[in-house]
Amino acid sequence: MDAKETESFREFVRNRSESLRSLAYVTCGDWQTAEDAVSGSLARLYLRWGKVASPEAYSRTMVVRAAIGEKRRPWRRERSAGDALPDVAVPDHAGKTDERLRLQAALGRVPKRQRAVLVLRFLEGLSVEETAEVLGCRPGTVKSQCARGLNTLRTVLAADDITLQADERSDHVLSHSGRVEIGA
């Protein structure tokens, strides 16, 4: 196919792809299936572009046949066991998420070196010696930074007082004290 034929095919696709997609949707009733039918039909039409006398009629026929054929494919016949999702009790993790966000914000207010020690010791589960090796310091430094970091974290969390409004139109206020127990 030469450049002139390629450009005429591109022009045809620009002008007719939406109407062909609508035709395929009306035929099969599913937008994704319609997209598949149109793209497959246009790919096959591209190979025969110079030989087709009436590309308009040919493309319509191909799209309708492809839309019907897409519905016949084995993977299109799969159906779920039921339309409704099963009722499964799922625990509410909102409280845990709130605590995690509060802890993350509080950790952001702890000095970097102390934060690094706390993260390595308590989140990564490293020993004092392993933490000292990672940070390139002595184990005594890790212990002191850990103690200072925990004290700073306790202070930040204790000073934290969150006030939430239940509804924008309501004056009802939910208060949450910032006390959280953190083991040493």
C-alpha cells in the first residue's frame, strides 16, 4: 500500500470509526466487545483497502459480523455464578488506618537519626547490633537514640489532639485524645 492509499484509509478511519463503533454496540450490546469488533474489522479492511469497491458497505458488514462473532467466542460465554456479590463480613480497619496515619505524622516530627533508629529497630525488626552496623555507629549510640526517639514520639503523640466534625452541617464534635502506648 502506498502513502496515498494509507492516508485515504486513515481519513476513512477518522470519519467512520465512531459510527462503526455505535453500529457494533447496537449489534452486541457491550462497548468493549464493540471496540474489539471495530478494531479487528478495520485491521482486516486495511489489508484489502485497495481492492474494496465500497469501503463503507464493506466495513459495515464486517463490523456487524465481527460483533456477532465476538459474542460467540468461548471467553464471552463465561458467566458469573450470580449477579449479586456475596455478603462477606469484613472487619473495619478505619481505626487502624487512623492510628497508622497518626503514627506516621508523629514519626515525621522525630529527628532523622532517631527516626532511622526507630524504623530499623521496631518496623524492620533489627537488633541493636544490626542497626548499629546499618547506620555505621556504635550499639550504645543506637540505644541512646532509640530511647530519645521513643520519648520524642511519646511526647508528640501525647500532645496530639485531633478534633473531627461528624458532619459539615452538624455542630457535633468528635474528640480523640492523642494517648498511645508504645513499648520500649
